[in-house]
Amino acid sequence: MQTTVALASAPFTPGSHEYGFEFTEVEIDDPRPDEVLVRVVATGLCHTDLTVPAMLPAEMFPTVMGHEGTGVVEAVGSEVRGIEVGDHVVMSFRSCRACGPCRAGDVGYCEQALLLNYMGMRADGSTTMRRGEEPVFGSFFGQSSFARHALAYADNCVVVPQDLDLALLAPFGCGFQTGAGTVLNVLRPAPEESLVVFGAGAVGLAAIAAARGAGVGTVIAVDPVAARRRLAEGYGATVLEPGSDVAERVKELTGGGASYAIDTTALAPVVQQAQHALRSRGTLVALGLGAPEYPIDAIDLLQSGKIVRSSVEGDADPLQMVPELIRRRAAGTFDVDQLVTTYPFERIADAIADTTAGKVVKAVLTW
């Protein structure tokens, strides 16, 4: 069948802030036995959708990005169970559900994650879309939801109540799941402990919302954008502007250093500030994508017993985490609706510009 996609025809230039999406018609396959055809209603715009096309080789273009899709199921393969035509779904990342990490519940660390989420094709090497005779790479996070229709799978489709606004749920597939999951699954702070979040964008604010909703008493947000600091204050966080003295100010506010820190910026000086802001044996989780490397203060690390680690998707299993976040949203302990700004899909360039300028926290594209 024919469908409309926002196509990236060539690699993006790193650091240029020029993102070449063009709307075009492509042919999308009928679902195979293990696939689910979803009519996309809304897709969150994530930083990953803009950075990955700057990393891919030219041979993997044209391609369709998008990995925070929501929509309505239009067709289901014969082997799919638990998903029916007409279901509303949130799409997230893929995992094989069969390797060692998957069997242990660590689906974000699936041994097949690169193939299933980033290679632009099915596991057998076929593409799900084509333009004329030209193959179109897709299957990004097992969905490529910068499109009116997406082929997904039972392992990355979460059925959700049909009375919920799919535009508001789109970020639950990645950004909100990553921020909240890092707090709830990785750090699990107690009420008497403290958390400092560097970068109050979609991921950072989701982490703050989850921490405050879980009763963490001291939460600090560091961000250069005043509007985002105000949003963090609305959750009850103490806010700081970036500066060379941030680590010392965090130590003053926490009585010696934060129990936990999250970095969403991938900026080398900020990551080191986050490390320095920790108390002894504190934990820093680095979530930012973009920097190929950044230095760690080895002396501080070796003298303090601090932990520096990362997390893939907040160590979450979307089949469990998305429903949990929806429950917390209904209970008022994960209030993130205000972070979403919707744009018609044809205004994708405006959504990107407003996001990169800090005018909006989470842009969601709708058909």
C-alpha cells in the first residue's frame, strides 16, 4: 500500500542544524506473520531522530526515522498474539526476547539491539518500504514512525486504553520512559536522598517528575533555559543556572553532595560537573547522546567510590514500563502532559527549530 513519509534522503551534516526531511509517497509492505501495521496518529520528535542520520553512512539512505509513534492497529500478522485490529498502541524499541539479557528482563541490552533498531531493515536484510524500484531504509526502532503508517512488532507495541490522547502518550515510547525509568528502575532513590538533573529537556523533566512523584525530597535541576527551569520548579525542584560553581552549589543544597545525578546533555564539562556534584559513593547516570567521548575525573572517582554508568531506555521493558507510567499519570504522580506541544506533521521543520531553540520541551507531530 502507499503511504506518506518524512524522508531523510542523505546524511545530515553534524552540527549544522540543517535537517532535510521531505514528504513523499512510498510503498509499504503488507505485514508479515510477525508484524503489525499501525496507522500512525502521533510521533514524538526525539534528539535521536536528528543525531542518528548524521552518523549513518550514505549507503543507508534514503531512510525514515521516528521512534516514538502511537497509532491504531490496521492489520496483524498471523503469528501475532495479544494485539488486534482497532487497538491503540504506543510503539517503543525492539528486543528479541530470546537472548540472555532479554530472558533476564534486561531487554534494553538485547544482543540483537543494533540489528533490530538501527540497521534500517528487517533481520533478514529486507526493507519494509520502497520508492519506485528504490529501497527505502526504515525499521528504525522497529517502526520508522515519521510516516502515516508503520510496521511494528508485538515486542515493541504496547496496547493502551482507547480513551487516552495518543499525542500525549507518544513520548512514553522513548524520552519519558528513559527519564522516568532511570529514576524508578536504575537509581530508585529513597525520600531522604537527593537527585540533581543536568539538562531539563524532555528526558530530564521526566526524571524530575518521576522523582518528585516518588517522594524524593531534594531534587535539583540545572538548565540554561528559564522556561525549563520554571517547569522544573513547578514539580518542586530547586533550580540552578549553569556555571562554574554548580557542583559547589549542589553540595551546599544537599549537605555534601547529591546521592544521584543524571546528565542528559552529553557536554563534557557538564558531565564532569555532574560527577563532582555527587557525594561519596554517589551514582551518575549519563543519558546524553552526541559526544563520542568525555573525560572522567579519575582522582575524584578513585577517592570517592562514585559510580559512573549509563542506561539504555531507563533499563525499562516498554511492555511493563509504559502501562506503569500511564498508571502513575492517572494517579497524578507522573504529570507530564504540560511538557508536550503538538505540531501538524507538515510543520516538522518548525517543530525541530522550536525544540533546538528551547522554545518547547517535547514536540509531538500529528497527522
